Amino acid sequence: MKYTKILILLFSFFILSHSYSDEKMKYKIYKNLRCLVCQGQNIGDSNSEFAQTIKTVINDKLDEGLNEREVYSFLAEKYGDWILYKPPLKNNSYVLWLLPYVIFILGALILFIFLRKNTIHKK
Amino acid sequence: MLSNLGNLFITLTLLSSFLLIYYSAVGLKKNGSLIPEKIFRISKTQCLFTILSFFILLVAYIFSDFSLINVYENSHTTKPLLYKISGVWGNHEGSLLLWIVILVIFSLLFLNLNKLADKKFRLFTLIFQNILISGFLIFLITNSNPFSKLYPVPNEGMGLNPILQDPALAIHPPLLYLGFVGSSIYFSAALASLITKYNGSNFAKTIKFWVLTSWFFQTIGILAGSIWAYYELGWGGYWFWDPVENSSLMPWFLMTALIHSILILEKKNDIYLWVIILSILTFTMSVTGTFLVRSGILNSVHTFANDPSRGLYILIFLSIMIFSSLYIFYKYAPSKKSNFQFLSKEFFILINNWFMIFFLIVVLIGTLYPIVLEVISEQKISVGPPYYVIVMAPFLIPFLYFVSRGPQAQWFSAQSNNKKKNFLVLFFSVVIILVFFYFTKVKDVLINLILIFSIYLILQTILDFFRNIKKNYFNLSRIISHLAFGFLIFFISINSIFSTEYDLNLKNGEKIKLDNYEIELKDLNILNEKNYKKIVGNVIIRDQKKDTFEFLEPEIRVYNMPETVTYEASIKSNLFFDTYVTMSNLSGSEFYNLKFQRKPFMILIWLSIIFIGVGGFLRLLPMRQKK
């Protein structure tokens, strides 16, 4: 029974793989960038001139054939990582990205040990 | 005059607190099972004093008494009455006073509502409550006094930030505060319970009401904030994982964990210490959230450095709170053996707690990491929505599964005979999604899995409902909340996939064709309102596929006091989707920037959250649905 479950899930995994249309990609990139002159707004949502400029830059870069990742690194080089809402994985963000998983596993361990100590075993 | 009266009442409230602490301490030594009448009387008077002081600030706002710095800085004579009133808590000092008022009212209610509980337990709770009250009052008086005077008295105030002039935002802070402050009761009760070695099951019964109440208000408060952000901030999003939003969400996770785990404590008198820890953490997290928001540390480490006194006080207060709780915990915590059965209902509740704590910690890490990094290495990074989605969304899949699995389990035993049915339901959910996506062709694996499991939860909860009918035993509140949670995740996922947006620049009178839509900026009207001037755009959106029209009127508002430009979105909602248009002018040109969005199921997202809350609210009603 369990294996059938897993099979069903794997099956749905395979027929549904990942892609984005160009237009959607543009808005996705807008949303993942901080508007540097605003208070906690992204480029897509902001009405500021800064945001308008960055939007134009992104459109141009996409037309030049850069992909999502390249657009991010281009902008990060110019404005610093502060502009990226998704911090790139590097020395200063390993803890940020990995700590949650450590916590989750730690939680599982604590729960496991607690239950092992306190479970009544039926015979 | 008002200033003096206000100060007088605050001082009297503080004195009452001291008296209450003193008399409670005396009362503890006396024999007998009744709390002295004196304590009730002082508590009532104290409540009256704070309400009066709040009332005075309210009057000062309504009549625009600018001899108070606070009124001068946050109000204006031309402001509509509603926003004069909500202006009272639209700023740091006033909201702190509101916080204290709720704290005092809740203490009085606690004293009166739990007449059956043990005397010592109630007195200790009262002592801790009043220590908290005094702490906040001293902060108010020394650092953030809303009654501070201003001389010479100005003729006009500086006004309230126009984006805060909004009905949803008027009720947002009071609702959240009812949640935040409600958690103070079980914080104090937990410490009192440790000291008096109170019976765990009775403790659970006492705090259950408060956990549910605070959770309910927290839920509705977060919703109000979210709705406000949706239509007022003009970007069509409803949750941005902004640090300020996060600080209201973090206590919510803990409250949700508590709602579940007190059931074990109530039924089995088990996991007492864990419930105590959660109770202490919830209020601590509430104060931490307030600290983060109020100190200014969230926006930048540097604003904190500029005016450190406010943050410093809360930080010291917080440390005292944490360390004394830790001390009391280690000194008094009893050691108890637990009894657990694998796959029993208790087991799944612990799983819930595991996930809740995990979500909490992720949000905490995301909120604090950039601050810590900047302090230790001067590197600035942003942690935004993508981080939270990437880290947390995958965990929703097992979480949804456990939410649907838990209610099927039995208390104390691992029996479950629904294996075949579960499998069928899962199979059915997968089929629904596959059929669905055969037509829509969405290819994001994660979203699809989340959709499958949200449907799984919905179906399982509906089956649960029918099983309840058969057994003639209703746990309506669980069914409603779980069902609504399933729908919430479902609608949010659908919304995130199918939201469309177009960003375009148009001249007055121009129209443009995009995909299936024709968007026309027909004309512009300039109108004068009481405290602002507005430019209204008449926008026509023609859906060429369905051959329908929609007329929208986004606005650009220029407020006079303080001079600010805001953009009002125009939203047409129906059950299936919202049409959302904002307009702004591109400076130095005749072009207007229009943002047109179609957002599916917004109304249903709000409704789901309301129903999650309603479920909890039903538990508060006295009629428990027993056989």
C-alpha cells in the first residue's frame, strides 16, 4: 500500500515538470527585487522612478538573452546583495539557508527520543 | 488640563498595581480559600483608572487638544472623526496605553472568571500580571508618555500618515493587541502554576479560554492587517513576509501549538511542562515582536542606534521576563513521567507542535538573520518572500497530511482502521489534480503536491464530518478550522499560480491590447475632498474572450496634512477573481503607469481565514457538543 502511494506521487512528479513563460518570468524577477528607495516594497509593486528604471534594465537584459539567474547577479553586482529578496547561497548565508533544516531534524530527534522514553509498548 | 488628568490616572493605575501586588502577597499567607474582597475592589478601581486615562487621550484626540505632544504629532483638525479616534493607537505612545488598558481589563476578567480555581494560583497569577502592568506603566511614564505637554500650544497638528487612515487599519492594532495581551494571562498563569504546583489538568482548563480568545483575535487581527495591505498599499499582494507582519505571525504559531497541546494536558494531564514552556514563550514572543517593531531595529540597525532608549527599555524588560521565567521554571518544574502511544491522537498533536515550532523558527531566522549579520559583519542582505516560500512550502505537504491524519486517531490508542479509505482519498485527490492540470497545464511540482494534499485534507475533513454525524458526536470547531485551513492553502496556491498582471504606460484617452484584454484610460477627473485632492482615472477593461466590460477608477491622492501622495487601488471583486488596478503618474511625462491584475479567489482566501477563526470561536461558546 505504501509503495503504491509513493508510486502515485512519483508519477505525478514526472508528468509535471517546471517551466515559466517569458512574460511571467519578467514579473517574477520584478517581485524578487527590493526597491532600494522605498520602504519594504519590491520593484514590481513600486511606483518610484528607481523601480521604473530597474524594470527597463531587466527588460533589456532579458531581451539580450540573459536568464533569470544572470539578471540577478548583474543587479547584485551593481547594487549589492541588498537588492535581492532571495539571498544567494554563499558564505554569509549558509546559516540562513541551512539552519531551518537542522532545526527541523533536531525537532524530529527530540520528538523521537521523547517518544521512545515515554511510549507504552503493547505486547 | 487633560494632560494632568491623564497623568494622574496613569499614576493611580500604577499605585493600584503596587497595592494589588502587596495585598496579594499578604493574601497568600492568610488561610482560607477565598480571595479578600479588597483585592477585587482595588482591581476594579484600577480598571476604571486605566479606562479613564485612555478616555482622556481619546477626548484629547477628538477635540484636537494640541497641548499634548502626542496629539500634535499624530492628528489634525480636518481629519475625519473615525481617524481622529484610531489616531489614538496609530502611534507608539497611544498604542502602548491601549496595550496597558487591555492588560488591566484582562487581569480583572481573569480574577473574576476563575472563581473555582485555587486561591493561591489566582493570587500568584494576579501578582505576575501586575508586575507586567507596572513594567509597562513605568515604561510609559518615563519614556513614552502620551500625556506629555507641549508649549506654546500650536494651532494645528501634523496629521496622521494617510495610508494609516483606513477602517481596516483602524481596527487592526486593537485586534492584534487583544491577541498579544491575551497571551500575558497564560504567561502569568504558567508561572503561578509552577510555583503553586497546580494540577495540570485544572491549569489547562483555566487557560483554555484565554488561549482560544487570544488566538481568535490574533487570527482576525492578522487578517485585518492583510486585507489592509492588499487594498491600501497598492501592490495587490496580501502577505509580504515583512518583519512587522512576521512579528504578528510568530506568536500565532505558538498559540496554535498551544490550542492543540492543552487538549492533551486537559485530557491526560500529560506534557504539563511543555504546555508551560509554550505559554511562557507565547507572551515572550509577543513582547519580542513589539520590541522589534517599536524599537525601529527592523528598518535599520541605525535607527535603533539613534534612539536606543525605547528599544533598550523593552530589551531590559524582556530579559528580566525571560530570566525570571527560566529561574522559576528550573526551580519549580516537577519531573513527571509521560505516557504515550505511537500514532495516537496525542502523538499527532505533538507532530503539530513540531511543525508549528519549525515554522516559527524559520520566520524568526528570516526576520533576525539580516539584523544579526549586519551587526557582526556590516553586510546587508535582504530576506524576502522567496526565502520563506522556498524553505517552508515543501513542509506544508507532510503538514497537510498530518492535519488530516490526526483527527482520525484515537486518544490513548493507536487503533486506526481507515487505511484503505485513506488510500482511496489520496488516489482521488491525485486524480482531481491531474484532470485539473490536464486543462490548465501548470507544471510546478511543488505547487501540485501542495494542491493534492490540500484537497486530501479537505476530503478527509468532510469524511470526518460525516463520521461525526454517524456517531452523533460533533467536534464542529475542529472540522471548520481544519477544513478552512485546507481551503486556505488550496486557494493561496491557486492564487499564486493563476494571478496575472500587466504593467503598462498609457496617455490620457489611449487604449492598448494585451493578450485577451483591451485596456483603456478613458479620461481623468480632478476632485477636491475634505483633506486631500484626488485624480481619478476612468479605466475600462474589455475581456475579449468573454466579451465583458469592467469599469475601474483608480485614484492618485494628494493629502495636505502631512503632504503625501498615495495611490488608491480600484478593486472589483467577485467570488472567483478580483480585478485590481492601480495608477500612478510618471513624473515629467504625460504617461500614466497602470498596473492591471487579475487575482483569483481573493474573497475565498479571506473567507477561509475567517472560518479558521470561527472554528476557534465556536470552542469558546459554552454549549459543548457532547453526546
